[in-house]
Amino acid sequence: MTEESPEKQLRLRVCVLSELLHTERDYVQTLEFLSLKVVFCHRRTESGAASPTEGSVGLHSANILATDLQRAVSVSSHRCVRQG
């Protein structure tokens, strides 16, 4: 195995860290989208725009999902801000 120059090692580390941050930001955006989707589906069912059998969730389940998703967004967003 050959040793790489310190400059090349540094460039590779920066590339890997950049990819990790990009992936984390995408993950946060996905969580935010899912959180909004849960709330939207629940509100459609409540308003009668969709039947309860159209893959919607009940109030209790929607609250749990939304809360868990918001916690995950909060933790992940905090990590992105701190690292970015």
C-alpha cells in the first residue's frame, strides 16, 4: 500500500465530510417533508376530504409520528448548523 501525500489525504477528508453534510441536509429535508405529509393526511381525513381507509392515520398516531419526526428534524438540524 502506498502512502498518499498529506495534501491528497486532506482533500479526500474534505470530500468525505462534504458528502456527509450534504446527505444529512437531504435527510433533514426528507424528515420535514414527511412531517408535513403526516399532518396533511390527518387534516384531510378530519375534514372529510379523504376517507379513513385511504392510508391515513388516526389522531393519536399522527401526533406520535409528527412529534417523533420533529424531534429527529430538531436533532439533525442542530447537527447540520453546528457542523456547517
